Amino acid sequence: MTKLSVNINKIATIRNARGGNTPDVLKAATDIESFGADGITVHPRPDERHIRYSDVTGLKGLLATEFNIEGNPNNRFMDLVLSTRPAQVTLVPDAPDALTSSAGWDTKTHQDELTDIVTALKAAGIRTSIFVDPDPEMVRYAAKTGADRVELYTEPYASAYHADPDAAVRPFVQAALEAQKLGLDVNAGHDLSLVNLDFFLNHIPFVKEVSIGHQLICDALYLGLQETVKRYLAIAHKSR
């Protein structure tokens, strides 16, 4: 069974557009848990344009499921996660002004830096995942850092899915098999949707977790949040 972690950044984006606390991000997170989600993901950025650092602090101790915090491990981010101690930290190489995540780590170039960060996180009892492109070499160097998992950046799969699903998924299968061979667990995320998720998981049934936010919230505009979570869970929890 693949776990579904719901990224609530877009809920925070709506709140921030008007100020105040509507919608209530913390309540949304606990509601999503009550709808059956296996975890909650947040990705605080330096400008706090969606999830705020105070949201992360507020979620600490509130959630009953796994808490996953994504982000670029600058000093402020590391202070946040080491004080919050979520179940998992996903290291993402975002530039400060990045609109959204657009590439995985060059784990070969940044091996020493990532090793130090992973060591610090694991010493705090935090499972660590490294965001990578579907490249077996990047997976191999991620394994050298001591990380527990890699998260495959799936936007290229989503973009190519409609034209040729088999070709789109092939590099992800290769990268996932390399991770499995090296003892790394596999997560996946970015633009996975009700349209392409089942095909992806049918080809990589050992994915531990998918983190889905933007597409899920877009679907929720039409289906409602509870029904949308239910439909994603039906795909993620499907026996394969």
C-alpha cells in the first residue's frame, strides 16, 4: 500500500490572498486526516507566501498522522525542522524565489553538504528523503549520503503521460529499481493526479508515499475536499 500525504500549501495560498485565517490551515489539516489521509506535507519557503513558519509550529503535536516538511535546508529551515521534529524531512533544492519545485538535487556535486544535513536530521530521529530527478546516478549518490528515501520528481512524467505513458514512466521505473537495489525507499511527488497516479503506481508498486497538493486541491474545487481525498486514497491504497 502506498501512503497518501496531502500537501496543504495551496490551502495556505488561499488564506494568504485575503489575510485573516480563512480557510483555517490547521483545521484543514486535521480534517484531511479525518478523511483518511496518511499524512500531511508542508513546504515553507523563505517568503512564506503560502505555508508560514508559524503554521508549521502550530501543526506540531496537532497531527495524528505522519508530518512531512519539505524545503531547502538553509539555516532557518534546519532550525525549524530540528525544533519541530516531524516524521520526515524532504530535502528540496529550491532557489529562494522559485515558483515551485522544478528539479531534483545534483547529489553528486552536493554529496558532502547533503551528508552533513542527513546526519544531523537522523541524529534527531527524523526520517530523511532527498528530492531527485529520475536518474540512477543521482539515486546512487543520494544513497551515499545516508538518506532513508528518495522522492522522485514526477513533473516530467506528468507532462509526458498523455503522449506516451510507457515512455513517460520508464525512467522512473529505472530510478526506483536502482533505489530499491541500494536499500533506499521510494517516495514520489509533483503533478501526480487522478489521471496519471494509478498508471505510475502500477509500474512502481513499491512506492512508499506520494505527496500530492496542487492537483488534489484543484480537483477538490469540483469534487469537494473529502471526496477528492477519498478518490486519491482509493488509488494509492489499491492492491497491486
